[in-house]
Amino acid sequence: MMKSITLIAKGKTTCQALLHQLQELLGDRVKLHGYYVDGTLKTTVTGDLVVFSSQIVYEQTKEYLPLNCPVIIARRSINYHDIDKLLDIPAGTGVLLVNDLKSSTLETISLLQALGLHHLDYFPFYPGVEDFPRVKVAVTPGELDLVPDFVEKVIDIKTRNIDMTTLVEILRFLELLDEKANLLSARYIKDILNLIKKAKQMADTNNQMKHQLQTIINTVHDGIIALDQQDKISVFNARAEEIFGLNGAELLGKSLQDEALDKEVVSILRGEKVEGENFVKIKERQVVINNSLIKENDSTMGRVYTLKDVTEIQRLEEELRRKLLGREYYARYTFADIVGKSEPLVYTKELAAKIARSHSPILIQGENGTGKELFAQAIHNASPRKKGPFIAVNFAALPESLLESELFGYNEGAFTGAKKGGMPGLFEQAHGGTIFLDEIGDAPLSFQIRLLRVLEEKEVRRIGGSRVIPVDVRVIAATNKDLKGLIEKGLFRQDLYYRLNVLPLKLPSLRERKEDIMTLVEIFYKRFFKGRPSLKAEEYFKAVRDPFLAYSWPGNIRQLHNVVEYLVNICPDRAPEPQLLPEEIKDFAPEESLNTEKDVFIRNLFTEIAEANKRGEPIGRRSLAEKVGISEGQARQLIEKLRKKGLLKVRRGVKGLELSMEGHRWLGALS
């Protein structure tokens, strides 16, 4: 649902002007309503956010606010658009400063004087004022209907705008701040630059103008530097001083050819001769530098540079971009969503939680259906990057022709059909977060070279572009393929393998964690019925429990989920019989009758292993074959069969064979 803003001002003119300002910025994103104290405010106001034009208006109208209503008191700034008209008024002229409130009238006078426009004698005029002179000139910020009849000349400097800090506050509250917010101050800077150009034209005849403009440029939040025709620095404002860490007064009048001039300043100003916008790094700050020529009658009189420190705005933009991207690019699952208490799973989760704290690449290996993306999302949510985006890329699902444009992005006109304005790639969009490269074993060999370069250099270049874009991304790759085997066949780059395999994570298959099967089955069963099944899970799956535990599940958890969904669809209200199971499962049952000679043999085999486990002694294939009287080859086949059924655990090294919990259950049944 579209959010709404309610604006409350003193008079109709102010209300309309501020509504127009908000309409230009937010008109396509929010609903806007406006009220003014002198006319339309009669009932309780509504809205997701209420913005007041001043503190006094808030005090006068707060009784109309609902309880706990979010409120922002706007900070207002001079509208620079027509302020240069005041410079045409002779010094010492008395003018009425006309506004709707005493407080806003006095505040406007203070702002004009602070900007250096103190060559006029301002007399406050507002509704209810008793003492004022009958002068011929009036200045008003948009309140033309309040100007008295005896005034002969009216200069409208337009309604004071809501300033940039308040606009950012509004956008942040409504969670609408995006990359366009970086340009909010451009509207203010544009008119200021026009004043600077005019100052250059009048510099030889009006030193007072220069002082006034210097005051103006020192009040803005962007650095401003101006050069004259001889490449001498004529303006170096306070913000530029802060960005460069220099004293501007010591630089004024110095030429770029002066060897004593700071080398970084010379490098920046000489290197940005092309008009337009460029990114530079100054004193560890990211700065956007924009420059334009100062011309008079087709003659170049100098050059003006504006420097916008985007470090803080970039931080805000990234924070809110994550919120916006979070609607699509976010990790849903945590380690709490990975269900099971089997030893292999518990060990894997503990290892994954440890490596999650690192920023190094992770390579997750496991069969299809073992939950590789589930683990990747859980790792992201347990990492220092959890507030950043999580973006998944499946190499098996993307055609080779689209890989580069999807991952690295492209510039406008890079190829036929390219989106206007270009498009950032997934690596750019994952900045500050995690990118999950699923099925990395399917990445084309030709593409692996560029992927390796991105991982090593931590920067991308869009297709059709020349600008290198740094990216801060944590890489998690996953595959169900034998990458070492692919390396031997020349299908996977060895250097890329070692770049990805910094922190390896091997996921256990379902047949290695059969203790978790019935737990997962119960979860899937309840999820299908939204937590309200007609039968308890234990009762529903009683007849098919043994085949479930005996089957090897080559498709792992995904296959198990599908089988459960199949059963609850064909038997929603009664327990299924084994014959209803899919063909590959229904004939897969535990060993035959417990009274056969084969059962006695298995019991002896289990007993030998259990006793060795109890004594803490290792027992392997060879020693087990000797104890039960079979060949080593027969023992190997039998051990593998029992392992696949989840009855045995085969430990590498000296630990040897170990009965699983299910194996102990079978031994108890056979005894």
C-alpha cells in the first residue's frame, strides 16, 4: 500500500509551495495531503507521517494529531532561485520583509544576513505587527497576498524550501531513500553556481558582491573551487578546505603552475578538464567532482568545480538499498531452520557456524538435494554481512551468452537490446553482502577466467564500459560435482578451484544421517497440512517407516520431501500402505524374517561391532571378516549395504566401523 504524507503550514501559499516541492520528489511514491492553519485545517489529520512547516505551526495544531502520530518539524532553507534580485537593490535601502509568522519573518531576515545580503535595512512585516515604516520596497518568500498596498515594488524570493536534511529524514522514515537521494543537493547547488558565475562577471566592479557570494558558498554542504582565466584559484570554500585538509586563504590567488601549491589539488584540478561528473578519491574520501566553464559573451572566464563528498550519503544509500533489495535479495533461512540431530549434521552445522564469521570464500560440496543453498543462506545470516544482500546465481540455469551481462552488468548501448542507462550486475548488487554461486561446476571454462579475476581483484567492469567498479562481496560457491575430476579433464581451472576452496564444507547425504529422516518427514507432513493434520505423524507413517529408513535416498532431502507430498496427496485422511510408495521405494524393505539364518549372521556381525565399540577398540573390514568367517570382499559388500541403510557408520582412519542408533535398534530387535 502506498504510504502518505500530510503537510501542515500556516498559510495557503506556503502549503502549496512545499506540497509542490514534495510532489516533485515523491509524487510517484506517496500520497500527499496539505492543510493550512488559516483555512483548511478543521478536523483530525491522518497519514503515515505529518510534516509541519515550523515549530509554531506544530504548537498551534498538535491537538488535531492522533495519538502517537509520527511528526517531523521541517527545517527550511532560503530558495536561491531568485535571491540575486536583492543584489540589484542599492545598499542602505529600507525594505519590508513580509512573511506569515513573526518567527518565520525574523528567521528569514537572519538567513539573508548570514548569506552576506546585509546591505539592506530589513523591517519585519507579518499579520498583527504594529510598528513598521511605509517603505516602497518589500521582499517576501512567496507571501504576496500579505504585502501592504502602499508598497510600490515587490521582490518575491519564493517560499523557503524544506531543506535537504529534512528531506533525507522524510525519505528514511518512509524507507524510500534510494540512489536518487544522492542528488538531492543538486537543486541547491545549481542556483548557487549561477550566482558564482554572475559574481565572476561583476568581480572587477563589485567587491561586495564577491563577499556576499563567498558567504553563500561557505554555507553549502559541497566543496566549491573556482579558477580564473589564468588558472588562479579565486574561490576555495570551507567545505573544500575540509575535503582537502587545507587552508583556503593560503591558496587564493595561487596559480596551478605554482610549484608550492598542494600537489593533490593540482592533480585533481588539472585532471578534470572535461566538463561533467567524475569520481575521485581525496584523503580516503569518495568524492564526485563536477566542473563547468564560466563564460561571458562566448569567452571563457574561468572554471568552477563542485565537490560532493559521497562517503556518508553512500553509507545511507547502501543501508537503504539493502532494505529495498531485501525484498528480493535476502537470505530467508538460518541454522535454526536446518533440522536434525544426527552426528554428521550437528558437526557440519557447527563447522558452518564457525566459518560464517570469516570473510573468506566458502566451497560447499554435496549431492543434489542436501541443502547447499539452505546452508549458504544460514552462513550469510550468521556472518558480519547479514544486513547486506544475499544474491544466488545458478550456473546450470543461466545460458552462457547471458552469464557475463548478468554477473558483471553492462553499459547502455553495449549490445542490441541493452537496457537504457545500462544495468548493474549481480556482483555490484551484492556489494556489502554475499553472492552464492550455485552449481559452480557448470560454469563454462571461458567464463571461469573472468570470474577468477573478479575474485582476486575485487572489482568488476561492465560490458561495454571502461570504468572499474570496486565490489566488497563474500563468495560462497556450491557444487555436486567432483571438481578435482573436472580439473583432471581440463573442464575446471585449478587456480579458480583453490581460490574458491579456502573454507571447504562437505554436506552429509541423507543416507549418512538416517536418524533425521523421520524428523524431516514429520516436518514436511505438518507443513503440508499447515500444522493441523488429521492423524499424528507417527501414526500416519507407521506402515512405511521401515522402507523409509531402509531406502538410500539418492535424491536426498528433496526426494524425501517429494515422496511425503506424494503420499499426503493420495492419502490425505488415512495412513498409506507400503504398496502405495513409489516403485523405487516400496520393494526396498529391511532384511527378511528375524528367524532366518541370515538374521543370525547379521546379529553376530552387529554384536562384534557393538562390543568393539563398547571397549573403545577399532574394528575394520579385515578383522570383522575374520571374526564372522567370511572373505574380505564379502565383508566389503555387506558393510556398504548396511551403511547405505543407515545401520553402520564407516569412520576413516583408526576408528573403523561403528553401529548407528538405527543399527542398535535393529540389534535389539534381532536379539
